[in-house]
Amino acid sequence: MAHEKVIWGIPHSGDRIGDLHVHSKWEKGLVKTDGKTPPWLRVEQALDKVHDFLALLDHDNIGPSIEAHEYAYVHGYNKDIEVLLGCAEISCVEESERGRRRDGHILAYGITDNIPFNLPASEVVRAIHRMRGYAVAAHPLCRYAHGVGEKTFLEIATSEDPEINWDGTEGYNGIVRDWKLPLWLYEFKNPNSKMIKLYDRKKDDSQYRFGILTGGSDDHNGDVGRVLTLIPEGMTVFDAFRERARTAIVFTGGRGDYSWASIKVQKEAGKLLVAARSLTGSLQVLLN
Ligand SMILES: [Zn+2]
Ligand SMILES: [Zn+2]
């Protein structure tokens, strides 16, 4: 069954859209993930809300993404939605600018085995690439969400080691917010806004290997699809990483749309879409 895509009330066809950062509830032996919705239910939700592709990235374990992929296949949903296989949000450990140990998160897509957590960020990226997977910096500039931080993010982007670079940069993460900021400061201080600006400034400089720009809801509770990534028609997500496709971020609103806080996010999203429009002509339809 084909699902009609409606974004901001506008029917949309052509480019593919999906959520590249979703968590689930999964348990095996001593391993327990921190989402509230099981993998099979994530697939069911995604059929209506994310349209073309879904990536379950639970912390340090690819098990849920395999289970979701199998569920889609067994029920014939794989024709409607690409459920990415071998995905996890890997925890790494970095020294901060002040010499303290701190955690960072790296999104891995298409890996074939779990990666030990608590390696340095660059070693996690290397391990992902050795499995022919794709490495994306999660909420890179957001400390409270455990981004790797600007220093490590840029070190990996500019590394001369051929195994170390980003295949993608998460420019908009759905749980990164800072409600306390006044609106006029929000644009400059919010880690999503700062990341998008940095990406936009350096993306054409060949010294910086940021990969594609992605967005994901990072949802743990049941609000899948609030932030989506748009990739060109006819490409799988892995094609988009490999070919460094032009992408865009789509913000669809979601829960709590009427709070003051979310008005700020909506406003920011409006700017994001304007910023993202330069990356792909297709987004114009979203702005009409
Ligand atoms: Zn994270
Ligand atoms: Zn996450």
C-alpha cells in the first residue's frame, strides 16, 4: 500500500523522506535499551509517519535494527519502507578541552557487528568504516545530549587518515532544545542552529569531510518522524551516504505543537528549511 506523503499540509512526491534516528525498547540477556516502543511497533508507526525509510539506532546494539528489518520483511512492508539494517548509536569516550573524560555519541548505519563502547571517537569511526558502514556525528555540538563536541567533530572531519571522516552530520536532532534561551538568542546559541551554520559555512571546502546533512527525531517515546531527512528520488539511504547526495532536513511539528517552546522550534524550523533550500531545489514545494 502506497502512503501519500503530506508535509506541512502539502502533498509531496519525488524525493524520499525518513527518520534516521529513532530508539526502541528491546531486551536480550543483560542488554536493555532505553526506548519505550518495541522495534515491531516502530515499523508500524513509521509506515504512516516517516514514509520511505526508518533507522532504529539503539545505544551500542544493532539487535533492534535487525529485528525491525526482519519484521518489515516478514510482513511485506519492505516494499513500502526501507528499514535500515545494522544501525546503532555508539558511545565513545573523548578527552574534553579541559582534559576531562566525556562521552560522545556516533551514529552507525549498515554495520555488521556491535562495536565496543568507550573507544575514542576516531576509533569508532574507523571500526564503522572497516565494516563498510557509515558514520554520522550525532547532535555534534550539543554537550547535554553527549555530542562529541566541536573539537573532536572537526578533528575527524579534517583527518588525513583515509579511514577517518564523517559520512554524515546530524544537523537537526529532535531532542536538542534549549527552552530557557530568549528567542533572539536562540538562533545563535541552539546547538542545532550552530551545527547547521557551521555545516553551511564549510560544506564546499574540500578540507572538511562532513558527509551529508541529516536530521532525526532521536525519539525514545513514540513520536517518530518529527524530524526527517530528505534524499533524492531513486536512492537508498546508503547510496546517499556513498554518493554524498544533496539532502535536506524536514521538520514536521509533532507533539506539543502549541506550547511556547515549540513555537520557538517551529520558527527555527522555518529558518532551517530556508537554509536547507540551498541544498536541494526540491524543498521549495515545502515552503509554498
Ligand atoms: Zn545521542
Ligand atoms: Zn539517540
